[in-house]
Amino acid sequence: MKTGRLSPRTPKLPLLDLHTFVPRALPACILGLAVIAVPVMVLRPDGLPRMRAVEGELASVQAENRGLKRDVADLKVQVKHLRDDPAAVEHIARDQLGMVRKSEIVFQFPKQ
């Protein structure tokens, strides 16, 4: 038998191994960052409140667009009517422009 000093066996403590630490810690760090960053970005003045304001503005602009499209459709019908119907042109000339035919006599009465 050998006589000598016995060295005490100390268990090896796992040192920080980057090959195992990074894959475990990276998802946790990303999740922690997201938990903090998302509410901050949403609650900023240009976040969720701005989005709601823009959605309201979008709805009003879309309603205005629908009204303008109806107006354009009505005007197209009027233009077609004026192109195809001479009586409609005469009606506009008499009522809006105050025109008369050469063969007509105009009587003007004073207003009382």
C-alpha cells in the first residue's frame, strides 16, 4: 500500500459554460425585454392612443369619400342628362342664367 498524502476530493463546481448558458438565458432575456418594452411602446402618446385617433380619422374620411362618390355619380347622371336632353339645357339656361329666346317678349314688373 502506498502511504502518502491523500488529497481530498472536492466536487467540481460547474463553471459558467457559455455553450449551455447562452441558449438557456437568451430566450429569457428576450422575453423580459418584451414584457417591459411592449407596454411602454403601446402606452406612449404615439402608440395606442394615436392608433385610435387615426382609426377615428380614417372612419370619418371613408364616410366623406362615400358621400363624395355619391356626389360624383349624381353629377355624372346630370352631365349625361344635359348632353342627351335639349330641354334640360334650356331649363338650366332659363332658370339659372335668365336667358330667353329671340322670339319671346320679356315683361319686367317692379317689385312692391
